[in-house]
Amino acid sequence: MYWLALILMFVGGIWLIVNGFRKSIWWGLGNLLIPFVALIFGLLNFAENKIPLLLYVIGVVLFFVSGGWAAGMPAPATA
């Protein structure tokens, strides 16, 4: 589920960046460089961005549900 979450976040994020550049150069750069601007852009332009925004949000939820933040961490040492 970890890899599915990463794929969904990647596809949704790239799609939002492309749609941002279609709207204006500033939205595109904001989506590319500032993390939460893509979510704001997706919500403000929900009619055009509902599929990429939902892909991104579902990916984020799956990432946290699957323990994705801890997937690459080593196991704790036991004494």
C-alpha cells in the first residue's frame, strides 16, 4: 500500500503542477516550489482539478495509514 500511495501522490502532484502552469506561470511555480500551494490551487479550481486533487489526497491518506513515514526507518535497537 506504501508504493500505491507514493504513485497516487506523484501522479496527482504532477497533474496539479501541469494544470497550474496552464492557468498561469505563477500558479505553476507555486505548485512546483511551495508544498501546500497545490492543495490550495486544487480547491480554488476544483471544477478543473477534482481528479488530480482526489488522487493526491487519497495518496496522502494511504501514505499515513500504511505507516509510510516509518517505512524507511531502521528497527529500534534492543538491549
